[in-house]
Amino acid sequence: MSKPKKIIDNPTSAELLKQFEAFESLEALYKAFPFARRLFPKMEDAFNEFKKIKKQAEILKVPDQFNERFASLGWIAYESMNMEVMQKAINIHDTEGKGAAEKFLADSYDEETLKWGILRFNGNRDFRKRIRLTELARDDYLAGRYHACTPLLLSLLDGLVNDVSKHVGFFAENVDLTAWDCIAAHESGLQTLASILTKGRNKTNEDAISIPYRNGILHGRELAFDNKVVAAKCWATLFAARDWAGALDDGKKEPKPKEEVSWKQLFKQISETNLMKKSIEEWKPRISEDIPYLPFEGDVSNLPENTPEHAVAVFLDHLKIHPNMPWLSF
């Protein structure tokens, strides 16, 4: 039986790690041959910078670490989630326990987080239609009316997934919430979360819950769902669904064939990069002796072509001739 894939196995992260491995191999070769240091003395600096970048790349492991600790509790990692919040939640979970970590996560869904999360709804037609109701849920949430916002958010979530998938809602048995190369839509993300939130609640329960069980809440069997942690998890799921919808908009429902780069293309890219680097290194600012014709008055044709001043003069001439052109209204 094959091991379940992790978020870090997503193509974007995997490709980055592959490049790191290639660079490490290059560093090993560089250190193995002393003459390489004489030929490429500046490479040592590049390898030192690489080590700093690689250390920062540890962040790639965070979504998996987050889901390992929190998915079963009703929280998942998603693209637009604040990475620092994820990291701090992991740290609190490991040092103070899951209760303290959940309180921290719930508190992170404050007015500012909701503002930016809802703002992103404008980029998708199905989410945009529901901004009015989402803002009403926000007002109730910020006022502590968790009994009002939670059922509304669950309802919005179900309808949104139905419209985006053009198939079934979030809480349907056969819903598919996966997408290629997406954190929110990884198999350990929304798909796992949907199976938790749709668990049957067959008995009336008066004890407080910490997971927004849709069936129990909307069918009136859960009588103490009105708390901040439950409501915050609804917001987190809604924002994760927005990232899933964004992945579908970007054509990530199915894997894309990887374009193989030939050695010829690779050398061409390196050559072009080196040429650009050389041009940047050779660039020098002009001095007044290089532009004796400035300041300038008269016919544009008397200015040297392919110079910044010639381009500006042509633009100003057009502006003078066509002052009401629509492309100038900025």
C-alpha cells in the first residue's frame, strides 16, 4: 500500500525541492575540486546565499505539519491563510496543547482577517453573488452572535461548492473537493474536512461542541454550537473553499503535463540570463556631456532615436495633438 501523498509533494513544492537537491549536488562537486574555487571564486557567496534560502524553505513543510495536528479538529491549511498564524498555532499546540492552539486560531479570525478574506470573493462570480449575505454573517460574528452566523456560513458553503463544482454541494457524499497543485484542495484538506463536518449526529446534544457538524446544527440536534471556535472554523472552511475555487479557475482540476526542457533550451536560457546580467553590470548612468542637446526645443526628429528623451518627446507631441484620447484618462 502506497503512502498517502503530502502537500509538500505538490508539483510546485516538489520542483523547488528538486532544484535545491541539484544545487546541493553542484556545491558538493565545487568543494570536491579545488581548482573550481580558482575558476569561480564568487560561487562560494552563491552557496552561502543558497543556505539561507534553503532554511527559509522549511516553510514548505508547514501546511503538512498544520494538517497533521489540526485537520481532525476541523481546521485545514489553505493558500491564503497567514503562514505566521499557522506556524504559531503549531508551536502552541506542541507546547501548550490543542485547546490553547484552537483558541489562538479562533482569535485570528478577527475583523481584519474577515475583511481581506471577503474582499477576495470579488474575484469569483459565484462567491461575488454571496458577498451581501457573507457580510451579514461577518457582522453577526464580530458581535458575538455565533448562533446566527454559523448556520448562515454553512448554508453559504454548501451553495458555493454546488455552484462552483456544477455538481453537488459541500456536504454531499460524492463531493470532489480536490484539485491539482493546491494546498486547500489537497486530499488532506477540504476533502478530509468535508467528511468530518458531515458526520451524523443522531441524538440531541446539549453539550458544547467545537466542530461545526452541519447535520446536527441545521437539523436542530446540536443545541450548544454557538461559540467562537465553531464559527471561526466555518470562516476558515469558507476561505479554503475560495482557494479551491481559485485553483479550478486556474485550470488545476486535472494535472498538466510537465514540459520537458531540452539541453538546447536550457543552455539558451542560461545564455540569455548571462547576457542580461552582463548588460546590467556594464550599465553606467549617463553624464551631462553625453546629452549636450538637453534641454531641447524644436522638432522631435532632431533628437537621437532609441533614447529616453526621444520617446518622451514623441509622447508629448501626441498629447498635444490628441488631448482627449481615452488612453490618456488615468
